[in-house]
Amino acid sequence: MTLEMETSTPNAVLDRVSLVLDAFDGPGRLTLAQIVRRTGLPRSSAHRMLERLVALRWLRRQGRDYELGIRLMELGSIAVHQDRLHEAALPFLHELHRTTGFVVHLAILDGSDVVYLEKIGGTLAAAIPTRVGGRQPAHCTAVGKAILAHSGQVDTREPEAGGPLPQKTRYSISTRSRLETELVKIRTHGIAYEREESLPGIGCVAAPIGDIDEAVAAVSVCGPADRMNFDHRLAAPVRMTALAIWRNLEGGSGRVVPTLQRRHQHLGMRRASVSPISGAPTRVAR
Amino acid sequence: MTLEMETSTPNAVLDRVSLVLDAFDGPGRLTLAQIVRRTGLPRSSAHRMLERLVALRWLRRQGRDYELGIRLMELGSIAVHQDRLHEAALPFLHELHRTTGFVVHLAILDGSDVVYLEKIGGTLAAAIPTRVGGRQPAHCTAVGKAILAHSGQVDTREPEAGGPLPQKTRYSISTRSRLETELVKIRTHGIAYEREESLPGIGCVAAPIGDIDEAVAAVSVCGPADRMNFDHRLAAPVRMTALAIWRNLEGGSGRVVPTLQRRHQHLGMRRASVSPISGAPTRVAR
């Protein structure tokens, strides 16, 4: 019994902390009463936990309101910047922004969403409300479609595979059959386009990073839809960037391909045979 | 006794989680053995906690290595973007970057460090290794000196007030008396300069955001030290940006000044009398 207490209690506390922090995803500032309502935790234990989280600077308190705190900002930043993919990509992302002038994104797949690891842009960046650590439904974005088309898990991606797809705009892909058709096209050309499917007025061009059946991420350029040259002029620099990132990531370790597979297992990607280092990127980004 | 168990255990677990996550600040990937060494936790309970953190996606596991995970990236990003100061500042930061062409930072004080809430820059940004959520010793940066000079807590800032100041470059301010002299000058002019004090070859110009005795943040432009016009040509746009941010922050709430005081109490700032809304920014940024 004592053993059971010891083994179960820390996990229960972790789950409660996670529940409390998740409550802040959306509304921002919350009172104790709101947190109690959102989490279902007893008021007294919620209050004790909140005060401890304030002391640890995971939260901060403004009068009766609680907000996410500075230590989470720091840990989030460390998480991004310790990421090997991010490190391998950064110089090439800056170069792509410099040569195209458009906003550059690096994103990975997480469930049915993409999460942005980097966003680089000049004045244009302000007009595009994406952010590092932010997420979008994968099928609404060029980066998401580029990864889905090259992840070898298209059919089994969603448990409720029959339901309609959520839409971000009236141009978002709304049916699975249209998505399948689109992904086949993307796989054929190695490049994904998005025209106002996630944001009105914005278009993107994306290429997958990784092996042909094992994209680990994608890179894109985004800008005003009417300036995005959907006649493929942006495809070459985006593809070259994806290729350079993948080569740089592989060059950083003698066993990158299997490492990447382990790393992205939580994304639900299937295990592919290990490709020769020289062959893998070429097959992705041709 | 039971009550004591209930009240003490969750806090102890929180402290252990915090200790575990802090261990990743610096080295990046860690094995279980390294985490046990760094935290002093028993191996079995460390292992259980790590696996739970992986399940919650606060960490991710690659073979035998653990890394900070995607949920921390997300929470960190949410923390930054829910921040009222960040929200009030963002359009003006983009405008300052557009008009000057230099890299723009927004930072707050945390203990004796500054923490960056935003960084906006074009090609130049890649040459300056700061990042959102990253920190620097306040006295080595223009933003830090701007806040310190206007925070009304200069004398009591550090517990070990007699010790030498840490240096980032050979130009960093190294003694408290030189810092005091510098802060008096900054308070007089309402603007802070930094010439290669945090990074070789880089210079910055910063202005405090807030009341004259109660800076809550600072904004700066940074670039190559030889292009930073230390003859004060950059002072006006930086000051105007700080003023516009403060006005926007005040405009967003009928009771912003006291709210800000509460919010930044953890930064050790002293409580000042509430200034008239129209008077406060003018006094800061003239």
C-alpha cells in the first residue's frame, strides 16, 4: 500500500499540474474560481498548487488573476533552441527569407496539427499571425500537407477517419477524399501549395524535410496570395532549403536517420528502412 | 498526519519536476544517469517522473536520451503571446524595425537578468544570438541598463552588493560604481547605450517603458556597433516607440499602472504612487 502511494501520487500530481497549465491555453488570465471550474480540482488543493507554481515562476499572479509565467517562457525557448532540427535549419531559413523576401516557417507534425518551430520574416511577419510554438490543423497548411504527403501514415492518421475535416477558411480542404487527391499530387511533385486555406489573403509554398516516406518536418514561404507565384517559381528555393536542412541534420550525426525515427515516433510516423545518407535527401527534394 | 501528507506531497513533487526540467537548461539531451546526478533524485522515482513527463510531452525521449518536449514549446509560446505588454508592444516593435532596419528587442527585468519577450529583425537577426525567452545579465545590455536606471531599486538589487559584476565581453561594466555612474546618466537622458558590452561587434540603443521610477520593460534597436549612430540619431525613434507602447498598454485597461506594479512585484520593484495616465509616459520618454 505504501509503495502504491509512492508510485501513484507523483504521477497524479503531474497530471494535475498539466491540467492546470492546460487551462490557460486560450483564455489567458484566470481566477482561482475559473481554474477550479476548468480543472475540476478541489479549491484548496488548486489554490496550494497555484501558489507553488507562482513561487516557481511557472505562473504569475496579478491580484486575483493567474497567468502563465516567465519560467515557462524560458523553458519553451530552451526547448526550441536545443532542438537539433531547429539548429540544423536556422541558417538556411534565414537565407531563404533573404533571397525570397517572404515569411519563412519551419514546422513539425504533432497529431493532426503542425507546430511551428521557427518563423522568420521582415515587415510581412506582422501580417501573418503564426508564432513559434503555435499550431494549425495540418491539412489547412502547406507545411502540414507537405509532411502528411511524405509521412506514410495518411490513411491511419485520425481515429475518427470518417468525420469532416475542420476548416480555417472557406478555402480549407474539407473532405478526406479531396485531401487524399491533394496529397498524391504533393507526393508526385515534392512540393505543397496553399492558397488562403489557413488565413484569408495568405498563400504558402512548402517542401518536406526528410526521407520520401519519412518527412520529419517541412519548410515554407508565405506571403500575400496574389504575390506567391503559384507557377512554381518559389518551388526551387524552397526545395533546395529543405534539402540543405536535411543534409545538415544528417551531417551532424553518424546515425541521424534512425535517431529521427525514434524521435518522431510520438508523431505516429511509421518506421522506414534506413536509407543511405547520400540517397535520402535527394529522393525527398528532387 | 494524513492531512500533512496531502498538503506537503504535491509541493514536493512540483519542486522535483522543476528540478528535473531545470537540469535541461544548458546541456540539452540528458540520460537518466545524468539526470539522477544533476538532481540528486533516487533513480527509480526519477525514471517514473521522466516517463510521465514524456507521456505529457513536456519531455521527449530519443533512445536513452531525454530532451525538453513540444508541450513546453507550446506553453512557452502561449505565455509570451498572452502577455499584455507583449501584445501592446508588438505593432510598434515591427514599425521600429521597419523604420530603422535594425534588430528590435523587447525585454523585462527578472532578478539581475533581462529576459527577452520579443526579437524582430531581418537578415541581421541571425548575427545576434539573442532569443525570445533567453536571458542576459541586465547590466551588460542597453535594455537592462534602461530598466535598472528607472526601476527605483538600484541600490538593493543584489544581495551580494559588494561583489564584482559578471562580464560578457571586455567592454562590459565590471564595477558597481561604474554602473551607478552610468545609470545616473541614463536616468538624465532617458536613453541607454551599449557598445559591445554583451556581444563583440554589436551595439544597442534602448529606452525604458513605464513610469520614471517604475520601468516595466525596455525596447532597443541593435546592430553592428559601427553603424549604430551613437550621436543620438536612433534615440528619438526608440524613445517614441517606448512611449507608444506604454500609452497602448495604459489605454488597454482603466487600471494599468497598479496592475503593472502588482505584476512586477516578483521583479523586486518598489511600489510608486500612481501617476496620472496622461503624465506617466511623458515623464519617462522625454
